[in-house]
Amino acid sequence: MKKKVVSLLLVAAMVTSMGCGSKDSGSANADSGNANAGAGSETPATESSEAGGDAAEAPSDVEKPEEITIMVDGTVFTQENGQAEFIAKLEELTGIKINVTQPDHDAYYDVVGQTIASGEWPDVMILSSTYYSGYASEGVLWDMTEAYENSDLKARQDAYGSTSVIDGVRLDGKLYGMPATRGNGCVTYVKQAWLDACGLQAPTNYEEYLAMLEAFTTGDPDGDGTNGNTYGVSAAGFVGTEAPYINYLPEFYQDANPSFYLADDGTWKDGFTEDSMKAALTRMNEAYKAGVIDPTTLTNGTADCRNKFYDDSFGVFTYWAGTWATNLKTNLEKNDLNGELVALAPIAEVGTYLDRIPPVWCITSTCENPEGVFKYFIETMQDGGDTQFLWTYGVEGVHWSTAGETLFAGTENEKVYEEGTFHMLENKESEGTQYTKAHIDPMLALVELADDPLAVEPEAKASAELFNANCVTADLVPSTDAMTEFNGDLTTLKNTLIANVVMGEKTIEEAYAQFEAEGAQWSQSIVDSLNAQ
Amino acid sequence: MKNNKNQSAVSNNGSRSRLAAKIYKYRGFYLMFLPVFIFAVIFFYLPMLGIRFAFTDYNGIKEATFVGLKHFQKMFSMPNFWSAFTNTLVISVVKLFLTTAAAVVVSIFLNEIINIHFKKVVQTIIYLPHFMSWVVTASVFSLIMAPTAQGLVNTFLVNTGVLTSDSMIYFLGDSKWWRFTYYLINIWKETGWQTVIFMATLAGINTELYEAAAIDGAGRWGKMRYITFPALQNTILTVIILNLAKVMNLFESAFVLQNDAVLDVSNVLETYIYYQTFNSGAIPNYGYTTAVGLFKSLVGCVLVLICNNLSKKIREGRGIV
Amino acid sequence: MKKKKIEIFPIVNGLIFIIVSLIIIVPMWKVIVDSFDLKSAYGMKLWPEQIGLAGYTSVFRNPTLYHPLIISFVTTIAGTFLALTLSTFGAYVLIQWEMPGRNFFANMLLFTMIFQGGMIPTYLVLKSLHLTNTIWVVILFPALNVYNLVLMRNFFEGIPVSLFESATLDGCSPMQTFIRIVLPMSKAALASIGLMFAVTYWNDYTHYKLYITDSNLYNFQMKLRSIIMGSDLPQANNGATENTVKNAAIIVVIIPFMIAYPFLQKYFVKGVNIGAVKE
């Protein structure tokens, strides 16, 4: 026993002594990281003063960078899908040598974090809104406001009506990243065959919507001869895990917002405490009790929902606009069902759908020539011409073609293209499927693309257009200390209360009494911190 | 014999040369341990220098600043920390004992199957669930356990008259049933895999022992009780104590099976921290996560030391390592 | 009385295991059926509605899977060999109870199991050793596994001390004893712990996704995982629904273990007769 303790102590001593002994290497590591980070925090100052000088002397005289390193997620072509050809073509068009680092899509932000910590930053990287605002506030990202305001890109985006999307990613008026597309969001799809079977029209308000759900639940919309073996609507959980949280059941939430939002009067509020939220909870509870919402909504995953939709278990599904419309249709048809879906315009009480905050392309503050990278890399991505075409559809002969040919010959999916017809080619990783886009989804572009073949399926185009015509961008909620401190527990509490109320385990009064007792103070301090900014 | 050696070691005062001689005697073993030592230093001890971040604010960008015990204070003052802590301990310790017990019982009875082909088939089948990822497992079980006509278990219970069709149980969505269901799924998934190590141990039993027992008139139960089970004892102890070190790391299985309605019984430390970071809207503070990691390690360390000392009583003074 | 027991027990025991196996299969049956069913459904089916192999052909005809398959074989074989070497060496040293420093080594290893440095420090160390983005990181990094090492030592403990003593009397060096006595006596241990390592290497994706960004170095598991998990990227497959392909991929992950295990089992079923080794 004693021996054991002694040897344990020895081990501990070894660790600490190693801590001292190799402290040099350890701290050297940290130092090299910090040296870079230090340089990083200095660079923008010097750079921007230079930039200021440049701008004053010769505004258009921005040097083109020779070589840049970019870090991208799986939304850019992978190596298996012709990344080499894509980059070669991009290098040819931009005249910049481009080195790509593309970590696995799932672990992208872990690898970004590690790379930032190692001190060897890429020049450009794609970031989601959370990491974007976090890194911007830590000085990792180059402030591109000035470069953007004077650019042609701004003019092109404004002309295409994309101003609000760019404004949506501003932090305190400043721009640290450039979205390549809109964020996209969800629309409500209804099975046309089910509407026909029940003799209904597409609903335009909540009353009609609810009546439709009831007809779908109690009637026999799938025509299998049994009444009541179907549900109206299903979703992956009663509340989403990411903003906008109401994405999957918007008709019940309507104007309610379970999280923080910027009210019309310019102050931040917690939507959970408001009457609109209580009304939404009442609606969901009643609908759940009536059985029109899938009883296993709580435990559904998104894939579960899709499978239930494909096997005709339910009829109304709020899901991504655009390409997914085609995807839902195809999968329904594979099950020998009618694939026709109505993409519902937001019902009167909903008003608008919500656009997510798009991921952005950022330039790091260690980049040696950020103005050049902005002008010759970021701007060209949305030049409305050849480079944007490349970012939208990829490389001719690899990702798309205009040759006369037959794809998927001999299968039920056979597609014959005449000479001169633009079409996407077969996906190298997934037999029997075509590419749908490169990085920029043509339906979500922020700048008009000249000679856009818009090679998308009609239903995808229809749902995207419907969505674009009926959406507002969700608020980018800034991060504050109080938020970091309390929002985790607060969100957990809110989500639990939502589930409890909807499933009838607690009444609204009980739930809000609990919220007052446990969460109200967190909510208040977050609201205060947001308003104090 | 052991005592003898100890005595001689104590009685000899010229211990230094003795020690040198002993070390020389074992020189070949030191050489064999060298590669293990190098791997341990490079892949475990060098990164362990990062434990110092537990006492700093460090986000991977700016230099780490020393903050003392700030992260620990924050951790302990977090409103739901202690409930997550007890959830973790209860869920993973119960899970550990249940799956190990199940694996031991299955191994002992599997060992009694005479037909080798049947034995092989059974073994292969019960070990396969281990290779299904937790995400897939969760989605399959949320179907099987669903409170609808599609849920196999509820349908079975209704058909056998245990439940009525209005009183179906939402196994994964009801706080009263969640842990039970969780243990059940874990037993389903991991029992077979754990039997691999126990079956290998049983293969090492000297067959002479069974023969001798048979001569002594021991029956099947007697052999199982006096030979098979004691042979497994060491392995059982080792497996349990080694797993105690990792008790606080429970994450994936709880994460994929939990939902908003059952967090009070299912939120473990790792999932709690995950939601904290995920919902905070800020880039993670590695200082904080390292502090949480260090705390978990300390708990694991205490558990291992306690159980190791208990095991010494059974293992004639030797710990499990 | 006793005779009766002997007759009944194997039958009851066999029946119980048949029932247990069936219960174990039920949840997997859902995956198996769905992988052969060209129609996708959420619910459980006894048999595929429209049987077809399109899910599997879609997985196997994917040309980008072959290179990762080679990577998987190479890393699994090399890694398992290296890991078994380290575990047996370490375990053999740990049964030398009288060796000076033995307890220090044991605790040093145990300590690594309990305390970890964290994600970023680990990455920085691997990077400074120039291991990141190379195949070496996925072979070397998981090779030392203290859990398996201690289990191995547990098996070694079962080897009778008399065998070691007679080997030493015969003038065997530690290495010779190791090769002549320890390894031949530990086939079941080598098979089971080798299996555990092989499974770790074959199923590994965490090390790949954290330390490798060159997808030419990805293994089979990484690729299949993206088919199984990448469900939110739109894909409309030609012959099969997304659900069919996904379930086929889940089965493909399991197949190697279905094939490999029965081969290893022969080491588990044979009891060792120590008397025979001694003579």
C-alpha cells in the first residue's frame, strides 16, 4: 500500500518535473502560437494604416496575392468530386495559386479551433455564424467593411436585392466575413394527393391549417381503407436546436420566438416570456392532445421524419426549401406514391418564413495582403460572370456539360440530353445521382449570374422562389458574458418546459411558475447584457 | 516464497549494490519496457502538459492567462452541475455493473454449450450489436420503444394484456422509464462484446481442473461455481476497476438517447457541458473544458484507488495493474 | 437426479440462447430488412416489401471506396501488430512483481488512463512531431492502450510461475522466455485483445477527422460514415431510396466482423491443457 502511494507520488512528481523540464518546448509552442497571434493582432493595425494610405493615394492599386491558403468545409467539392480540376480552373481564372485544406465536414470546427491554436492560420476560411462572431470579437478576422463599401461587389449585391443578407452578418455595423449565398430556411410541404383525397385546398390561415391536419389524422388521406392511421404533421422535436428555433413547426409558433430577438423598438427581448409564446404553447398542446401532431415528435430524428413522410405516415412536413423539394418528391415516387407536393406560402398568422444566417468567407488577420485577397478572391466569387459560374456549377466536363449524351442509360432514371443542353453530370461518389451545384446554390445566389442556365428541377426552383419571396433574415444574436454564462441552462430549461407543456405533463401556469422561479433571472441578465451593448 | 524474498530484502543492508544487481538481473525487461515508455511519454505525458490550461483562460487564440481556480468555482456553482454529476455517477456505475454481470452470466452459460457450431453462431450474433453506431442504435430503438402501433414493445405489451392501447408507455420520453430503457439498450448493445474477454479467460482454464472436479464428484453446477466463476473473478475485477476510471466520460450513448423531456434523469456531465457550450454562442474556452476534464479525472482516480485497494484484499495484496 | 439434470440442462440452455439470439436480432432485423428493401418505410417489417440489392450495389459500385478500403487494411494490420507488441511487452514486464521500478511503471501507465491533456495540447504535440496529416498518426497514436495492456497482463498472470522458473533454469533470456512460453500460452488472449485492437483500428474515425485533412488518407469507416451520417446533404439515388443506401452501409460496416469472428473463435473454445505444455 505504502509502496503504491510512493510510486503514485513518483509519477505525479514525474509529470510535474516534466512540466518544468519541457516547459521550454511547451511554452515555446504556446509562444510560437502567441507570436503569430500577437503578430495577428498587430497586423490589422499596420495593414489598415497601410490600406488607408493606399486608399488615399491610389484606390484601385491593390496588389494581387500570388498564393493563398484556404480552409473549407464539405460545401466545396471534395477531392473525390473533382476538387483538383475545380481549383485548377479557379487558379486560371483568378491568377492566384490556391492551397486548400478541407477537414472532414463533421469535425470542421474542431479542426479550425486546433489550427487557430497552432498559430498557422490560413488566409481564408469558411465560418458559421457562431464561430464568425466569436472569432471576430477575438481579433482573428480581418475587418473587410472598408474594402466592401468601396467595392463593385456591393453594387452588384445591392442591385440583386441582397443588401439585407449582408446587413444580417454585420457585427456592430462591421463586416468580417462575406456570405456566398443566402442562408436558406424551411417551407411547409403538403402532399397534394392527401389534399385531393380529403377534398381540401391548400390552407391560407391557421384555422384551415388545423382543419387540414384534423382531416389528415382522422380521415383516410392515404387511401389504404383505414381511418385514423395517419398523422397531420411531424417534426424532429418540438423546438429546434439552432436558430431559428421554430423552423420545423412554424404554423404553431406563428409570431412567437422562444429565444432572444431584437424588437421593433430596438431593444432585445426574451420571446419566451411573452404572451405570444404562451399562445403558441397552448396551440401545440391542443394539437398534440387531439393527435394531429405525431406522438413521437419528441424522439424523432430528421431522418426518422423523412422516412415517415416517404411511407405516408403523415402529410405535412416543414423542411428545407430548394433542392430538398426534389429530393422529397423523388423518394415519395420510389415508394410508388404521388410525389406532388405543395410548397405552402406562409399562412396568414405566420406571415414570413425565416432565413438562417448564412456561413461566411472570412479573411484572417494574419493574412499578408487582405485587400488583395478580398478583391481577387472573395469578390470574384460573386462576379456575376465566369468565376461565379465556376463556383456555382463547377468545371465543364467534370461537373457539367453541354454535350449530347445519355445519363444513367438503361435505368428507370435515364436522361437524354441533346447537344447544347446544359446539364449536370453524374456524381462520382453517389452512383445514379447528379451534381446539383458547386459551392453556390444558384437559387440562393446574392448576385445575378449572367447566362445562368439555372439547371434545377422545377419543384426545387418553385419552392426556393416561394421561400425567397416570403422570408426575413433571422437576427444574429451577439455573444455576451451573461449569454455565455447562463444561456446553456436557460435553453435547457425552456426546452424542457416546452416539451412538458406540449405533452400535457404541466399546465402553462405551472411551467411559467417554474420558469419564474428558476430561469427568469438568467433571462433578465442576458437581456440586460444585450441591451447594454 | 514471497515472504522469504521480502525478508531477505529487508535484512540486507547493503541494499544499494543489491538493487544494482537486481536491476542488472532485470535489464532485459527494462529494454522491453522502453518502447511502451516512449509511447506513453509522447502520446500521453507531453499532451498532459495541457492540464495547466485548467487554471487559465485560454481560447486557442490569445495567450493563456492564469485565473487560479476560477473555472472550478464556476463549475461547482453552475445550477445543474451537481444533478448532472450524480446522474453521471449513477447511470454509468449501474450500467457498468449491469453489462458486466450480464456478460459474465452469458459467458458462463455459453461455455456450457456443447455443440461448437451452435456456440459460434450464438457468440457471433450477440456480439454484432457492438458494431452499430450509437446514432443508428438510438433511431432503431426509438422506433421499437415508440408508444404507437409501430412500437414493437408496446404492441407486445398491449397484445399480452399488460397495457391497454391508451396507456402505452413512452419509454424514451418519460422520466420514469428512461433509465430503465437506457440500461436495457446498453445491455443489448455491449453484453456480447464484453463476453469476448470473458470467453477468452475461460479458454485459459486448465482442463485438468474440470477432470479433477469430475473425479471428486462435482456436478455441472459445482464446476460452474467452484471452477468457472472463480477463474473469471480476476478478469471481472480488472474490467470493472479499469472502467471506473472512465465512468465520468459517459457521453455518446446518453446524448443520442436523451431528449428535452427526460433531461432531469439523463443529463450527464458531458452532455451538460456540451449544451452549455453549444448554446452559449461563444467560441469554447479550452481552459474551462480542461478544468472539467481534470475534475472528471480526479473523480475517476478516487474511484480507481478505492476499488483497487478493495481488490487487493481479494488478490493477495496485488492491485489490478 | 444428477443424470436427469445433465440431460435437461443442455436443452434448456440451448433454448434460452436461441431466444436470446432472437431478441438480439430483432433491432438489427429492421436494419437488415431496410437495406434490402427498395421502398423506404419508418416502421418495422418482417420482410422487404420490394426486395432488391440496389442499396448494396450503390455502396459497392462507389469507386471512391476502394482506396479507403486499402488504407483500412494497412492501418488495421500494421496497427494491430504494433499494438499487440506494445501490450505484450508491457504486460510481460508488469508481471515481474520483484522487478525494481515495476510499480512505478504500472502507475505511470494507469495514470495515462485517468488523466488526459485535452484536444488542443494533443494536437499541438502531434503537429510538432510532424505526425498530423500522415498515415502514421492513425497507426501510432492508438497503439498504446493501457486498458488492453492491463487485460493482457491479467491473462499472463494465469501462466504458472513454474514455467517461468524452469525457463530461467534452462538459461532463457527474458525475450526467449517471452517467445517460447508466454506467447504460445496466450493464444486466447492474443486473439481476443488482437480483436479489440483490430476493431479499434478498423472502426477508427475520431483520429482521422481530427488529425487528417487529406481525404486520400481516409479509411473505409470514414467514408461509410459519411454515407450513414451525411443524411442532410440532399441525395436522390437512382435505384434506391436514401434509406436503403444508408441501411446497406450500416450492414457493410458490420460484415467484416461477422466474417472475422468465427475464425478467431477457435482460440476461445479450446481450453488450454497446461500439463501438456509442461511435458
